[in-house]
Amino acid sequence: MAKRDKKPDPIDRPKDIGAALFLELMMQMLAFFILLTSLAVIVEDKRLAALGSLAGTFSPLPKGANLSKGEGPAMPTREIVDGSRAPKRTAKELTEVAKMLGMDGSIHVLPLDKDKVQIRFPDTIAFAQGEVEVTPAMIPLLDSMAIIFRQPEVIEIRIEGHTDATPVSGSLYPSNWELSAARAMSVFHAFAERGVANGIMIAAGMGGMHPVPKQPMMDRRVEITLKFRPVTSHPDSKVRGSFKAPQRPAVAPPKGF
């Protein structure tokens, strides 16, 4: 009985399996190098923020540990993990910026507590009367503040617009609530254009319900409150010398010894 001819394989398989495997390996390596290149161009602030988040969540070591400086076997550096000094350092930086721009008499930097700093300035240096667009004179200050606000330790920025109790007149906005909200949003967009993440900013219009006691000239103002990453370790704890494993046996010795 004659044998039937074998049907050809519909899949065109390569004759040299080794060459096919080599080609697949090269494609995988190419994809890997493309991934490395994309990671290499990630914004530095975002990379530090990601490292800081992982360090604060998973690291069992005290703050400040840094293997490269001989202070422990931790990956995170002080700038990422040590948030205890960030509010004071930021308040000092903002005060120096205000002095450099000749606004030290108008910009008030107020450390609120261990993880918050408030910046307060009158609306006259940021907006024309009845307007919501930021004035050109305010641009250098916004540029400098945006650089500080992009630090990975800053996890929330609350922007509040305030007015006094005087009703608005000759404005496009029906009340002080709308005017204060529009000004807060104007500052919000100015920072967003300068690279501050939208996800950590909050804009709120407060109207004239929160006057400053004994300072009526400051009722019409903008307040920016920075909240910093919480510190999970004791501020006075330090890593001294190299890390040493606990001096106890990993496995209990058998009874009788």
C-alpha cells in the first residue's frame, strides 16, 4: 500500500534552532537596554521621592544610615530618610529667598510644628486690585519657591486665598469667595507650570472668614502651607559605627549541651 505524502508543516520553522534562540536572546537584551535607558532619564526629584517612599516604608534601620559614609548598611541617604530637619531647613531657605528678592518685610515664613511650614504674603505683591492673574513682580519669587517645593520631603502643599470682609465691587467675581478661590488657583497653576506635582497641591478659597488678629492689612493674603514627610524614628537616634548582627544563635542548641 502506497504511503501518503506527509503534509507540509503550516508553520515555517527555522532549520537552525540555535540561531532562533540567539535571535530571541538578542531581542530580550535590546528590550532590557531600552528599559535601562528610559529609567536613566527619569526626573531626579521623582526618583528620589520613590526611593524615599520605599525607604520610609520598608527600611528597618534608624534614620541617617548610609553605607557610603560608613554609618550603616542602609541604601537611603540622610536627605531622603531624615525628615526631622526638613521643615527648619525649608523655612530658612524661604526666608533667605525673600531677603534676596527684597521681600523680607512682606513674606512671612512661619514654622507651625515639626512637619509643617506656612508662607504668608499680602495679595498686593501678587495681584493687582480685583485681578486674579499673578503680577510679573511675583514671578521670581514663584520660580524660587517652586524649586524648594519640589523637594522629595514635601508631601502636601495647601494654597489658600484670603480676602477681607469688604464686598467686592467692579469685579467679574460675585463675592470674595470666588475671588479668593480664583487667586488660589492662579498660584496653583503657576507652580504646576514650574514642575510642582499637581497631586500634592490643594487650592482653596477662604473668602473673608479668617482674618489675621491685630493685622487687618494681612486679611487679603495668600497662605501656602507645606507638609513634610513624617519622621518614623526618634530624632535623637543615630547609627554609630558599622551595623552588627544580634549576638544570639540562629538555631537553639540541642538539649543537654
